Amino acid sequence: MQKLTGFIKKLAILISVCVCAWCAADSLGEWLTQKGGEALLLAAGMGVEREPSEVPEEGVSQPEYSSAVEREIHSDGTLPDDGVVPFHSDLLPGFTATPDPDRSSGPVEEILLDGGTPIANFFVRDSTESGTDLLAELSESPDVHIKGDGSVEVLIYHTHTSEAYSESAPGFYYTDMETRTQNQDMSVVAAGEELARELQARGIGVIHDKTVNDLAYNGSYSRSWEVIQKNLSEYPGIQVTIDLHRDSMTTEEGVKYKPTAQIGGRNAAQAMLLAGCDASGDWGDFPDWEWNLRLILRVQQKAQELYPGLMRPLNFSNSKYNMNATRGSMLIEVGTEVNTAAEARYTGRLLGEILAETLLGLE
């Protein structure tokens, strides 16, 4: 009888243990489903359990965001950096990226470029020696009249389509880094996409021509001229042409500059507007350079009003660079090869807002 009683007690304990184990497994499964990849980081001691996010009350409207800076989740569902977070100090506090000792590397210096001649609220670097009165040109109205009815009025293209950005910003670069790419998610084309999207959101029709013009570097401008003419022929309503580039700055000591501005608490690649000049008339086919200049001055002024520090000083030089195509042609440089693609995309977004405000505000 005692043996039977002992057996029953042991069986009861075993059943209780099984029930507890089953309940624990069920709860763990539900937790893993909710946490996903975070569960692995928590298990490894690398994650932090967060407080549950607040759920908006029914019937309470949420704030709407109108600017590229204010939007935390964009209309296309992407995160501010398009969901791409470099695996270095941003992810693991205290972690410092160091270069591979088996590869040749150099330092990257993050800088904010400014200076030049003050005009209104911004700066210009004038190397033309043309004696152009820039303040007077700013007061003149550009010959651009955007309807904003969705018809194609702006062309974005890339003479150097393959100019690439970096995936992350660890503070150094490898001397064998690829500075050109056919992956357009990592090139200047990505910045152009954001620029086009912002303009289109404001009712301005855009053609973003992604033709690769620099498979052979020599002759790139001749090929992009053909791209411009093809689009002008197909879309005669185009008034503004934008050649979007990526710059490069390396000192004699091998330091690469990363021009960066803090806009809305985020890193943006500094951009530079270039305005060409032919005051002497030597080219013979660029008589309308002043019309371009008037528009570009307005864009620089608007950029400084909306996002101070985003723009480098306006570059006014004796150059043409296919800006003789229309009376609203401009060249824009966005960052350098050591800026990240996320920073360049963000700048593209901001430029789209700046250009839309400028173009739609013209008389």
C-alpha cells in the first residue's frame, strides 16, 4: 500500500512539472514571436527590454508632417535612414571601428564648409573676375515659370552617374575603396530619386533620367548633353535641368573631407550649387548664363532660410558644364565619396523641398 501511495505522489509531481514546462514553452514562443530578432540580442546580453510603446487613443488624430526634416516615417514606409544602420558605434555603445591593419587606409575628417563673399543671407565663392553684381542679380526675376500641375517641367540627370557613396562612416577609408558603382542605390542616383520624389509630391512633374553617361569617363558631358536634348525634345515643357553629382576632396596628406551638416538632428551631406559664367562671350553658345545665375541665387537663398548650413558656399565660376541647355540649368554636388548613401538621400529630400519652395514661389 505504501509503495502504491509513493508511486501516486511521484506521478503527480511528474505531471505538475510537465504542465509547468508546457506553459513556460508556450509563453516563450509568444515572446519570441513578438520580439523576433531582439530576442536573440536579449538572450546574448546585447539587447535592452523596452517599455511598451503608447497606443494612440481611438478618435485622436495624429500629427501630420509637411517637411522632409519633420517626417520620421516617410510616405513610402521607409525609416529616416531607409532602414540601413551602419554596424559600428551607432549600434553598440563604446564600440570603435578600427581599420584592417592589412589594408592601406587614411583618415576621414567631418567638416562644415562655409566662407566666401556674403550676399544677402548666404556666401558665394566667385572666381570669375567678371565684376558681376551678385546682389543685383538676386533681385532680378529668373525666367522660369513653373505651373505645378504635374506636367513635366524639371529634368534630373547625372553626367557622372556612377559616383558612389559609402555604406557607413567609421572615420577612416581604405585607399582601394570603390568610388564608382553601378548599384544605383549606393550612387548619386539615389539622391536624385529623393529629389524627384519631393518635387513630385508638390505637383512638379519630373523626369529622372538614370542613363549611365560615365562608363568611359572621357566624353561624359557629350553623352549627358545628348540625354538633355532627347528629353527636351520629348518633353518641351521642361524649364529646369539639374545635373546632380557627388564631389571628392582629399588633401595632400591623404585626409578625405566629409562635408556634413546637422539638419533636424540628423546628418545630411552638405551640397553645393554651381553657377557657370561666360561674361566674355568666348564660348559663343552660353548667352543666357545670367538667367541661370538668377535662379541659382534664389535657390541658395531659400536653402539658407529653410536649412541653414546645408549648402556649401555657392560656386560661381567660368564654366559651362551643359548649363547652356535652358535658362533654368544648374549643377549640384551632394557630399563626397566618404559621406554615406543615407546622408546623400536625406540631402536629396531636403533639396527637393528647397527647390519646390523656390520654383513655386517665383512670379
